[in-house]
Amino acid sequence: MLSGTHAIVTGGGTGIGLAIARALANQGAQVTITGRRLEVLQEVATPGLHPLAMDVTEEAQVTEGIAQAVEARGPVQICVPNAGIAEGRSVPKSDTEFWRRVMATNLDGAFWTIRESLSSMLGTDWGRVVAVSSIAGLRGLKGASAYTASKHGLIGLIRGLSEDYMGKPFTFNALCPGYVDTPIVTRNVEAISSRAGVSEDKAREMMVSQNRHQRLIAPEEVAQAALWLCGPGSESVNGQCIEIAGGQV
Ligand code: NDP
């Protein structure tokens, strides 16, 4: 289905990004997977998954990294800005350094990744941008205002882009997962446990209980939604946010 296409998945060495990268590669795409830790990317590399070390908070690294990937594998036709950090802090406890770090990773990084990918994508006759936002991109997430703001911002970027290219063969959509079983959730379980003074089991239970199926979502479930947006039959879906959240409210 995706043979001959080149995809970029930021944060593609772990969690949701890795599941999306594998799903795209299984359909024949050549996928550039990026992250700061080259060794993590190399561990999961296959003939269809190509590691590229790139810190999305550094504009020059994104510009140069994507140029290298385009040189090696052709125009980017599928762009998945997925790299993100999810650290919860109340606003009074959020210093400017923290705020900037969240915005730089979740919003600036996605903006640079999309902009640099588009410069090759727009010269082709088909392209898909599938951003990984969050349920926190649609609603407030208690104790995580910076994260919530960054994920709302990402959806704004996607909606704006979808208007810019409406009617052209390029679509821009966002995925909005609830709690997915990845390293971010493991780190949050540890953080909630120490902040709230509860056991890690209890902290995990607090997350699970928000999903009405009473479980964490598998990264592969999110990947299936990404695959659908990149496959035939979803051309009319543009500027949308797809919740994969087990009814979390
Ligand atoms: P992971 O921690 O597994 O994934 C985050 C990825 O982002 C890692 O591969 C990490 O690689 C990369 N990354 C982080 N900072 C940077 C940076 N500065 N430059 C480049 N890459 C970076 O967790 P998830 O898979 O869960 O997270 C993926 C996305 O899904 C995130 O945007 C997150 O907000 C979103 N999400 C997750 C949910 C969940 O419950 N798990 C729910 C809703 C949304 P490295 O450290 O090597 O740089």
C-alpha cells in the first residue's frame, strides 16, 4: 500500500512512534525514525526503519536531519511529528525553563518537522501529515497546563495547515490518544506515585480507571489510526482530531 513512499516519524524509536513506524514499514514505506538517542534507534532498526539522531528542539538539527533523509530516501510523503515530553507541573511551579522545554519539544519541534518535510512533500502529488497530539489537546489535563497548551497548539497548527492546502492531495490530521502503555506512562506512574505519596500500583490504577475499558491503550491501536489516515479511503478526512482514548473524559 505504501511502497515507494518515504515517511518520517519523530520519536520513532519507542512507544507510539515505533508502533506507527513499524505499521508504515509493514505496508512498504521506507521510514526514517528519529530521536535524541541513536543507540535506541539502532536497536530497533530494520531494512525498512532508518535511524537518524535529531533533537527536535534544535532547529538546525531538524533542518539538516530532514535534508539528509530526503537525500537518502527521497521526498517525505508521510510526516509524523510524534516526539514529545509529558511532565506534569502546576503553573505556580512551572518556571520559564520548564515551559520553554515543553513548548520546544511538543510544539516548536513539530512545527520544524512539518515545515522541513513539506518543502519536499509539496513537490509530489500525495502527502500525509499525522501529528500525535493527545486527549490533552482537546481538553484540560489536571496538573499539566504546559503540556495541555502545547498539545492544543499542535492541533491549531494542523487545523491551520489543513485549510491552507484544502482541495490539494495533502491532508493534515491529529491523533489524540488517552493513556497509552509506553515509557511516558511508566515515567508518569513514578512521578504521580512520589508526588501523591501513593504506591506505583495505585498511581497506575488512577490512570487505568480513566479509560472506560479499564485498561491502558496499546501503541498499536494508535498506529492503526495513523495507518488508516495514510491509506486509501481517508482522502476526505482533513483537519481532524481522532480520539483513541477509551472514552476518557
Ligand atoms: P515515549 O517516551 O516512548 O516517546 C517519546 C519519544 O519522543 C521518544 O522516542 C523520545 O526519544 C522522543 N523525544 C523526546 N524529546 C525529544 C527531543 N527533544 N528530540 C527528539 N526526540 C525527542 O512515549 P510515547 O510513545 O507515549 O509518546 C509519543 C507521543 O505520544 C508524545 O508526543 C506524547 O505526548 C504522546 N502521547 C502519549 C500518550 C501516552 O499515554 N503514552 C497519551 C497521549 C499522547 P529520545 O528520548 O531518544 O529523544
